[in-house]
Amino acid sequence: MKTRTMIFWVVLMAVSVAIIILILRNTLTSKKISARPNVAASASLDAAFESRVDEQRGVNIEVTPAKIELNVPLQFDINLSTHTVDLDDDLVKQSILLDDQSNEYKPVSWTGSGPGGHHRSGTLFFAPFNTIPRYFELRIRDIGEAPERVFKWNVK
């Protein structure tokens, strides 16, 4: 009788430990799942955005979103060309990025061709998005006597 009682208690303890382990494991797994949106917040928006071109007043501007990710500086590759005016504009001062919530993002820096000439190219950097927008648009003012040029992309 003592052997059966002993076996009963050993089995009961083993089952109890297994149940506790399963409960703890499920609790930890559910916490990891709920944390995934924070992990995704640093991920790419998983979209390849096409170039947009604006041709006004003798100046062509082509803009391509190069790096659009949450919590990472946004990058736009920009090419300007003309045969009528000197391209001596300051794109950092003349650009603004807007999202679907009317949040404004000011450029942080420009790397690329300096002012002057008829052809310029480089990358314009902006502060990062904090949330995924439905769309975003880059506005560039006063280049080639055009009051404003708007380049818009929808996010899928």
C-alpha cells in the first residue's frame, strides 16, 4: 500500500510541475506576441515606392523614396535637371514632408551635389515616422519659379 501511495504522490507532483511549466510558458509566449508590434515598429513599411517626376518651368525634378522605415531617418533620392536656370536652391530649407495626419517633418540634411549648375542629385534626409501613415507627400517650394511641387505616395 505504501508503494502505491508513494507512486501516486510522485505522479501527482510530476503532473503539477508539468502544468506549472505549461502555464508559465504560455504566459511568456503571450507576452512575446504582444510585444511584436513594438518590434515591427522598427521594420520596413514593406513597400517599394516608385519615382515621381515633376516638370515645371523648365526644371525637372525626380524623387524616389529610398528608405522609408519607422523610427529610422527617411531618405529621398532627388535628381534635378534644367537648361534654363542655375540650380542654386537649398533643398533643406525649401522642402517639407507631410503624412496623412498633417504631421510635418522637416529635412535634417542633404548629401549630394552642391548649389549651382544645371544638374544636381543627392539624398534628402528627414526625421523618422513614428507610426505608419496611409500616405505621405514631399513638397518642394520655389525651384525654377514654380511655387510648389508635390510628390505623393500611398502606403499599402
